Amino acid sequence: MSDKYWALLGNWSFIQEQEKGMTIYEYDAENGMLTEKETILPDLYAGMQYFDPNRDIDYVVNEIAHRRGESGGGGYVVALKLDRRTGSLTLVNEKESLAPEPSYLYGDKSGKYLFVVHHIDSGHVTKISKVDGKYQSETFFDDAAAVLFEIKEDGSLGDACDVQIVKGLDPVGIHAIPHLHSVVADPSGELYTVCDKGLDRIYTYRIDRENGKLVPVSVTVTPDGTSPRYLTYHPTLPLVYVNFEKCTDLYVYRYDTENGIGDLVTTLQLLEDEKSAEGVQRVEASDILVTDDAKHLYVCIRGVNLIAVMDLDEDGLPTLVQNVGCQGDPRGITLAPDGRYMFSCNMMAGTISTFQVREDGTLQFRDNNVKGVNPANILFVKAE
């Protein structure tokens, strides 16, 4: 039983009619094989998940724009209890997330709070009003919200205790809409970083745990049209690595917990051959991760459908060493618990690709035999 894990797969799709939900696999760490157990909650748009190992609760965003039975109103956050013995997930409770398309979530190290961000729609409504005897129209957009939820002692979701609204920009009459796509904490658990791919910005926050409040720390502006998507922190050095949905560069910034993100250290092109992206309609960096030993960094890129493999030197600076094909469109990548295998969630293809991780960190494609519903993200939990 020591080599047995449960792999919890979140399924997501752009198409409403397609099945989604959570798929549970049994994972054999000895041979890297995934065996499907069941899929539950097929209407759940499982955009991202966060697992609390102390309570065995898997928190998942239901990344939808419309409250049930309504047009608009926002999505949901769901708490699921994992039985480590059987691998079964059971619904604990859910809460309205308060804004459309909750896209990412992260639990606070105190176990008392859950940080949720929203992508929101790009649509709008127009309202007519009368001011000083004259009719006029106003345009309203969804609130892009960072929401802090309370977590109860049993791991169930409590009410939202604080909300930070990110406003759009309208400098020349054209409204730029924020899209908060991800939130992660630094290794200390004190600094939370949010990527806004709509306004090309990165925000940092702290949590006032005594009062249950989000405290803004810093704002970093990235080049126009880059759309920062995900980021990850170096395990020991004050560095953060950022990828982008609209370009194939990696940015490396310094940071500190008191002042947030600081100077740009370096940038790196993720494609060995930039011409490989010519003629491809959408070339989008997706997931990003760094190994626990801080020796390697990985970024998957949709459109060209590959994973960029980087070595990190003792100063945390990256060097590109490999581009390897995913045999599908990679939305999320995950390393096995022992680091010997990598898995790519190929959402549109409905498959999970398996790679063997060589000693030097490069990847060897093994197979694309694992079928999924619409694989988007995956995490591993030790079985009992």
C-alpha cells in the first residue's frame, strides 16, 4: 500500500454540453500507471483545485459565469471530502463565489481562509439613465474579484469575509477588462500573488488573519498584451517565475514578503525554434512548475503543444534545455510525488500524456494511453 496514491483530476471544457466533473484514478508509483476509478459531479467545471492534507478536503472552483437558473450571478466554490482508504470524494458543501468564472484558489497556511480569484466574462450591459433632464447610457462590466472565504474547523466553506475589486481601465474610451487568472502563495505562506491577464498586471496581497482581510501590497505592470497567466516561486531564493498567455517568454522577478514583486531579473524565450510558432493561431503558455530541489523548471505551451524544460543554476536563473511534444494540447502539468514521472492534461484531446523524468530533468515521452473526460488539472494524494 506504500506505493499507492489517488490522482484527483479536474475536468474543464469550453463546451457546455460536454461532461466535466472530477475523475479519480488509482496511481501506482512503482510503474507510473493511472487506473480510472470513477467520475463524479459531471456538471462541475473544475478549473482548479487545492487540497488540504490536514482535513483531507479538496477545494475546487466551479468555473461558470451563471448562477443556477439565472443569467449571470457568478460561479461556485466546492469542498469535497476525500476518503484516503477508498479514493471516494463526497460533497461537503459549496458557496457562491460572488463573481463570474472563479478560476483559481489557494488555501492559507493557517487553515482558516481560502483565497479565490475570478476570470470574469468580457461581456457588458448598457443602462439608460436621465441626468439633468438628458438621457444618457452607461456601460457596466463584471466585477473582477479577489475573494477571501472563511474555512470552518471541519473544513467546510464558510462565508466570504473580504472582497477586493479590481477595476478596469478606461484611459481613452476603450474599456480594458481585468481577468484574474491565478493566485499562489510564496514559500513562506505570507505573500499571495495574483496574475491579471486582462490588464497585464501582477498583484500581491497579504492576509490580515486576525481580522479576515486582504491587504494589497504591490502592483507590477507587464508589457502590453502579454497576459500574465501563471507563476511559481523558487523554493529557497527570492525569485518568482511568470509565464504569459500571449507570448512565449518567461520572466523572472525578485520579490520580498514585505514589498511584493520587485525588479525584473531576466527573461527567457521558451521555444527552441521560434519559427515553430509561425502560422499557429494561438500559442499560449499554460501551466508552470518548479521542482522541489530547485534544479528544473517546466512550462507547457498550447498551440505548439509542447513542454519547455529549463535547468536552474545556483542563482535560480533558467536555461532552456529541451522542447518536448505533449501529444495533445497541454492545459496542466504535474509531477508524480516521487518526481519520476510527469503528466500532461491534454484537455481538448481528452487524454493524459505520461513522461519519464530523466536524471538531468529532461523528459522522455512514454505514452498517451490514459483517457480522461476533459483533463485540466491533476493532483496526487497518498492513499491509506
